[in-house]
Amino acid sequence: MNTAVLRAELRLFRREPGAVFWILVFPTLLLVILGSVPALGHHRPELGGLRTIDVYVPITVLLGMIVGGLQTMPQNLTGYRERGILRRMSTTPVRPSALLSAQMLVHGAAALLSALCALTVGRLAFAVPLPRQPYGYLLALLLAVLAALALGAVVSALSRTTKIAGAVGSAVFFPMMFCAGVWLPVQSMPDTLARIVGRTPFGAAAQALNQAAAGNPPGWTHLGVMAAWTVLLTAAASRWFRWE
């Protein structure tokens, strides 16, 4: 990867207050708001004795990835293609693929930083235990990031303009938030719904993170679902993506 392109994309990302807020700040802010509700600090039998705030830490961890993968990155890439930047880059020694790689690296790093912020605030502000299976948690986290970026690449490939990218990204964004448990934590879903959600990338990610947080190795089924989605989405994006 061209380091100059990566540095340029990093500077541009820092200058986008909207992207910085929604990826880095909003998930942790949501956690703080939820944690400030007294009723959500009570232990609940239907959640296996956990508090609601305990359950929402993995959800806010995933939220930054969903925002970055489905909202911010596709509009950036589509905007570059719409303005002819990718076409002009193809005539220079810097290939358009370097820009795509830099975008994915910047948004992936931002999503991981957002996850770290949520875990830290959850621990310091609300005494949420850190994951008891840290290596399994990290593995699930990395697979979730890859799946989010691959899904964002597909949205970019299917969108000819930034308006279309915003519409397609939003159409996928809300179902993925539901699968991650934003409105109804996976632990509270009926068994049939939980099994269906577990076949989606973020539903599988939520369940794998919950398992690792509780001290159990993430299930191979959930890790396999995320890996399979990543491979399939990457192949689809590679097939459909156009530089012009």
C-alpha cells in the first residue's frame, strides 16, 4: 500500500466531523446514555443474570463498525468514482486499489478504536467486566470488522452515485443494527429469531462477542458465519466494483 495515500486518507478522515462523531463518539455516547438509566443497571434473570448495560457493551462495539462500513466508507468511495478521481489515478503510478485499501484500513482502524472506547467506558463508568476470553473476543472483533468492510465494499460496488450509496447503505444499515441487537439484544430474542439472526454477519458477531465476554470460546459456527460472509462479500465486491 502507498503510505502517502494512507496518510492523505487519514488526514481527510480527521477533517470529517460527521464520520468521526458517528464512528468514534456515537457508540460510546449511546452507552453512556443507556448506562445513566437506573433501570438498566439491574440484574435480569432473562439475560442470564446480566444487567442490560452489560449486554449493550458488545452491541455498541459493533455499532461503530456498522456505521463505518455501511454509511461512511461507501459514500467516500462512490464520491471518488463520481468525481473521476479513481479514473485519473489509474493513469498514475498510484493504482486506484491503493485508495480502496487505504479507505478500508482507515475505517477498520476507526471501528476498532471505537470498540476500545466502548469497552473502556463500560468498564470504568459502569463496572462492566472486560471480556473473560480476550483472544476469542479479539478474533470475533477482527472478523466482524472484515465483514463490515466487505459489506461496505459491496454497497460501493452497487452504487453509481453518492445518493444511491446513501440510500443502499441505509437500507442495509437498519437491518444490520437489528441483527446486532440494538433494539432487542440477542439474548432476549426468541430462539427461532436468534437462530435466524445468527446466520447474518452481525448477528453472528454479537453472539460470538457475548460468548467471549462470558469466558467461553466463541462458537466455531458464529466465527464460520462471519468468515463465510466476508469471503462471499469480498468476491461479490471484486466482481462488481468499477473504477469509473
